[in-house]
Amino acid sequence: MPEPIVPRLGVCHRPDGAANLREIYVASQGVCEVVMLVRAAVAAASPDVMRVAERFFECHVLPEQGYGELVASLGLRGVTTFHDDELELADELHAAATAPAPDAASDAVAHAVAHAASYAVADPWDKLVQRRLLKQHGLTSVEAVPVEGPEDLVAGFAALGRPCVLKPRRAAGGQGVAFLDDERDVRRQLGLRHGWAGLMLETRIDPAPHPTGPDWLGSLVSVETLSTRDGRVHLGVLDKLPVAVTRGAGAAGADAVNVQGDILPSCLPEERCRAAEEYTGRVLGVLGVRSRLTHTELLLTAEGFELLEVNGRLAGHTARLFRLLDGPDLVAMALRVAAGETPEPGSAALGGAAAGVFPTFADRAGPVRTSLRRRELRALPGVCAVDELAEDGAPKSATQFRMANVTLRAGDRPALDAAVARLLRVLAAEMGAEMGAEMGAER
């Protein structure tokens, strides 16, 4: 019997995305034939990655311009990405691949963009666009203004009042973010920041403590959602460890902002989880999101929830946690929905609880000082993988200021919480960090 024919699907790839080459290859088996689409600059900067990719996938390096004819010729059912920096390119190429045939192949991208604009919100991953649209629909209390130069920052801070957050309209992982409490912080940005294009200033949200669970939980959650042509399915709500903020430790005057962990499932009461999902669904509806898997970050507030941001791709670590608990394969699901299918997430309950924990050093100066070894972490109850551990004598920047990157699993949330707490105590003791300082500031 001949092998079933699977659709060809383009993936805009670059290193350090939410799914690596191995995860994409495994998830694509029996689902689709992946065709890697890589920008010329990315391919030139990552020759080792390209060599590996070419062993397992059909690969095409995209020129800086004029790639519409190439994409139109590849017979793709759709295009997706697992990297935040490639979202706009993937959307453009997906429209080119799925639009009705234009009169001339050279007009493929322009025709596709016009076709897409007739049914979708323009620039839905732009954080300023998100804020303004949601404000119009009563889904955010945050005020936001564009910042394209120093004068915009001064005027915006005077108009919005304190405190505020200055951040890129398009970036992930806290890059380029600065928390502004007063005029001194504004003056610091004026003196240190270079490159003002594509920024925004928004009023800061007052968070509320997590209402249930251990005291080391952060004041935020995420909602993972599958949006298809037929509707939306919320796949899970995750708790977070607090976001660590080190003032002035980023590049060019920015603060260092580091996520420190994800926990599946959330220990919020059932009604709060449903409220988070309902709010997320309304946000995605306003933004016109469909045919993709999204990661939406929400801050807990006294009134309920406030959007931090919507990401049009998987979050790092999340797919792994679902796999550990015998949940749906989120990478395969993202591939299927991009190819125009309506994947079934299944209705089986998750088999326990899992966490990815990657706390940062409170003191970023100096080398690592520790006698801790990977085998000691692996021996802790609940630990199932140690992907990274800062080594004695190495600069803390070698691990992007993370003490470790550890995955844990347990039969239920209470057992998992106990395992996470034990891990955090060991890291704090062995890495010379104070838990209060390390787990402190967050937006």
C-alpha cells in the first residue's frame, strides 16, 4: 500500500526558537513534509544549523527581496514559524502560499498581502497595535503611545504619568525593556539608549499576588490556545515563577528581564482558569487570530486579568511540559493548523504536573562560585532533566545569567510544588543567592 501523501508546509526557521530542528522533525512525521525557509542573513550567520537542517529537510535560502516567485513555486499548503522574529515573514509567506493565483508570479507576495488584509488585522503582533485595539474594545486599561525618538519619550512620560514601561513594539523575552519610575529614569534613557525606532511607552500594571499555591509563584499566567477556522480550544493555563528584573543590567540602558519558570497546570481555582481562557479568547478575537497556536501572557490583578502580550507562536518549554504529561503534541498541532487542518487536541486529562525552572542569579557580577554538580540535581525528587547548570569559575553570562535549567514532573501539583521548592532552596544555597532578591521584581 502506498504511503499517504502529506501536505508540504513551509517553516521560517532561525536558531533559538520555541521548537528546535529535532522537535520539528519528530513532530512532522506523518503530519507534513517540512520545507525550511531561511533568510539569507540567518543562513550566513548559522552555517552549522544549516548543515544539520539540510540533512533532514528540503531547505531554501530566501533572498532579501523577490522571494514571492520562489514561494509560489514550492507547492506549500501553508507557512508557519516557531520564532518570534519570523512571525511577520511567516504570515506574509503563508498568505503568498494560500492566496488565489495572481496574474504574474512576480506579484505573488503583493497579491497575497492584499488578500490577507481583507480578512485579518494588520500587524497583530505589534504590541502597540494590540494595546490600541484592545483599548477600543474595553479589554485593557493600559494607555500606550509610540516612541520613535527622545522627544517622544519625554512627551509620552509627561502625558501618561508614572510609572511606565518603555519597550520595543516587536521583541520577545524582555529585550530592550526599561521600567521608568520617575524623571531620573527618563534622563537615564536619554543618556544611554541608542536606536529609538519601533519603541512604545505604556502605563505600568499593578499586579496582585497569586491567590493560591506557594508564595514563590509569580503574579502571572499564560494561556496556550489553538485557533482554527472552526473556533478556539484553550489547551492549558500555566503558572509562572516571578519575572526577575535587574535595573540597568541590559544593553544601552535597558533593564535585564528574565522569565524564570513555567508550571503546568495552573493551581488557580477552576473558575479563575475559565475566566483567563474566556478573556484570552476575546483578545484573540479582537486581534483576528486564526489558524495558529498562540501563547498569551496575562498578569493577575485585583480586578481579574490584564494582558501582557499575545505571541503568535509556541512558548519555549511549553511543548515539552505537555509531552511529559501525555498531553497533545503542540509542535505537531502548530504544523497541522498551519497546513489548514483542524487538529483534535483530545479530551484526556493531563497525567500529573510538570515544570520548567530556570532561575537567574540575583548578583550578575563576577564568576560562578559553586560546588553543585548535575548529578546532585538529577538526584532530587521530581527532577527528570537538567539541561543546563552554571559551572564553577565560568562567567554568569555563559548561561545568560541562569543558575540552571531543570525540568521536573510529579503526580500532582502539591507534589510538584514541593519538588520545585526543594530545587529552589538547593540552588539558592549552592549558588550563594538570596531567594528574596532573586525572586523579586516583576512587572
